[in-house]
Amino acid sequence: MGSLEMGRKTVGWAARDSSGVLSPYTYSLRETGPEDVYVKVMCCGVCHTDIHQVKNDLGMSKYPMVPGHEVVGEVIEVGSGVSKFRAGDVVGVGCIVGCCGNCRPCKADIEQYCNKKIWSYNDVYSDGNPTQGGFAGAMVVHQKFVVKIPDGMAPEQAAPLLCAGVTVYSPLNHFGLKQSGLRGAILGLGGVGHMGVKIAKAMGHHITVISSSNRKREEALDHLGADDYVVSADGARMQELADSLDYIIDTIPVFHPLEPYLSLLKVDGKLILMGVINTPLQFVTPMVMLGRKSITGSFIGSMKETEEMLEFCKEKGLTSTIEIVKMDYINTALERLEKNDVRYRFVVDVAGSKLD
């Protein structure tokens, strides 16, 4: 990382094209404005969305692109208008680094639904410069989009919470699903799914993991604390679950039928979609109508919910299940993540890596 006196240069690992291969890239950061926080990156989680972006799966990628939106770092400098943070603080930066501040979602403190939100990377700041993410030595971020990591929480454990953790916490919070005694299911046991099990169990829910194979049964039941495990192709077991669930958190990021899962919901049950899928999903309407069921979605969470979630995880002693890697392993990590070969989140030790 360049020093403050050297024009705010930093080194990140960037994709140059849709091959998605990352390599060192030197670029400039803006000077610290009155409401900015200058952060030296310590570590950054690796999310499935990073693969979609670097490979242009959604058709909107701009290169060179430095991914990474589960960022934890140390505050080096703050602007004159920043009072919440000071040098030496350990802080987090998630998926968003800007919003309009004037629309209905922004005024309701759900800025993740602002139509003019600015992504942490693969986007453009209001000054026209590209945003770059946390696979880099440093970032400069507006104070609104920075959160304090609770004292005693390890940075590498906190990183995945900034996306995977809040992505699960937000719908449970918003849809009134935080009270104990509920019965829920987690569909797909990856980075988001494993945090779904942990957070929902900490809220006192009975949780069933539904997966396409038996491969993760022992992990789900013995290590994550799920109450039940069902293979989706097992018709008899799926039938036993019919009309029994208050909600299903669907984290599957590829096309899949919805009807088998809609049948598991109670009256007024909710199927909450979280996987980013670029092909249409299908269902027949009676599956929803005859139980007044809802198919809904949720997207990450607000800054307020992120702070609440971090405190909840600290209080309950929740951590992410992670594999720590250096930056020179990132391309292999992305390949493994695409094959679901990680338990359950890669976290890059940025500060301990040679970036250039």
C-alpha cells in the first residue's frame, strides 16, 4: 500500500476481462474528504457474487475490476466531519459505498434499495471515478457505509458477516421472523446458508437444512447445529415436511424448481429468495394461493441492520466457518468456490499478502 504522501496509490488484484482471472493492479484512491474514512484493508471475504461480477455473468461488468465486498480493515485517517470513527478502529465495509440520500428507501434507512446506490466495486462514484473493492491494500469510504467491528471479534470472522451474515439477518428482522419457536429451512448450505443456520438457531428456531445430496449432512447436524437434514430428491422425507415451515431461506444461486419447496410452507409461510439467478423461475399459482403463501426476496441489509447483526453475533458468540488464504491463491479460491469446494467462506488475508 502506498503511503498518504505518495498520492494515495494502492495495489489491488483486478480482473481485466471476462475470464475472471485476477492479477496485481495499481490505481489511485481519492483524498480523504470531510466525511470519508481511509481504511487499510486487513482481510476480505470472497462471495459467490464476486464470481458473477468478474466473469460478467450479469452483462454489466467494467474492467479493470477489483472485487471484494466483505472488507475489514484498520482506520488510518478520518475526515474533519467524522466523529464516529478514529484512527486505529477496526471497521467493516460491505456491498454499498454510496446512495442518493433523498429517495424513500434512503429516508427509511434501507439504503440498499436506493435506485442510485453505489456498489463497492464495478460501479462509479459521483465524481466519475470507478469504485474498487476490498481485494486491495486500502479503500476510502464515506462514513455512512462504514461499521465498527465489535471489540473482541476477530477481523477474519467478521468479514463474511458483512454480506452473508446480514443477508440472512435482514429478512428475519424485516418479516417479523426473529421470535423463538419458529420452524424454518435453509435451502442450500454455502456461505450464506451456513450463516443462516447459525443465526436462526441463535434466535431459537427449529432449522432443517435441505440439500441436493447427503454430502453435508454431518456438517449441518453435528457442526452447525441444524435440527434436521433432508435431501430434496427424497420424496418421502419431503412429504413429511409438508405444511410445516414458517419460512424457507432459499440461497441456491442456480435455476431450480420452486414447487417442491412451496409445498413445505404453512399457511402464510414465506419463501425468501436470495440466490442471484439470471434465468426465470417458475411455479403454478395454486401452490401460493391455496396457502396464502408468499414468494419474496431480500437483498443484503441496511447499515443499521449490519450494526445490529454484528452485535447479535457478538452477544451469541457466532462466528463464520472460514478458510483463510493469501491473495496469490485468489484465482484458485474462486475456482473452488464455483465448485462449492469451500467450508464455507474463503477470507483473504490481505494485510499478510504480497500484493504487487
